[in-house]
Amino acid sequence: MTEEIKLFTRDELKCRNSREDAILIIHNGVYDVTKFLDEHPGGEEVLLEMAGQDATEPFEDVSHSSDARSLMKKYKIGELVEADRTQSKTAFSPQWNNDQQQEQGNSSWSSWLLPLLLGVAATVLYRFLFL
């Protein structure tokens, strides 16, 4: 037996922007973050500022961790109706996240490699010139 997904329109969500009823739209999903306001690491103000609106872009700009994305599932209450959906430019995909983590790993390797090589070259030059 499949559970039916509740559908919302943007218009009906606009008024759900208070501390007692805070709803966010992220990647066309609808999330009730009212109970999460006190727990949000960035503070409740960040969530309340975007309550009742599409928060996809600010959500992605912060680069939330995979743990944060996993936690979101707990607060999902539905999705936008087809007519109100937007094409997301930065839709989260696990493959993208893995590529990003690998790229970060490679960049951290190269970020210390150049200083290390410069240090070795300086040491060799110092020994050659002064010893």
C-alpha cells in the first residue's frame, strides 16, 4: 500500500511563515520546520526569513552536509503541485555530492603539496649556499 503524497500550492504556503507554523519549499518539496526552529544550527531567524517561500537557493548556497539532507526527510510533509514546480538548477544528487567530496579531497592534497615542495626547495638552496 503506497502512501499518497500531499500536494500544496505556493499560494496556500505563503501565509505559513510564523514561529508557530513555518513551512519551507526546497527542490519542490514542502517541509514543516516549525519543530526544528530551536535546533537549527544557523538559528531560527534564517528559517523564519524564508518561511512560506522557496528556500532552494539559500539552502544550496550554504552547502548543507549529507547528514542535514538526510534529516530533512523527517520534516517533509508533501510536494508542490505540478503547476507550481520549478526546474532546479542545483538539484541534489548523491553522485554530485560524491564528485564534490572527491574534488575536495584532491584540492586538499594539492593545497599542501605546493608549500611542501617550496619548503624542500628552500631547504636545499639554504644548505647549498650556507653550509
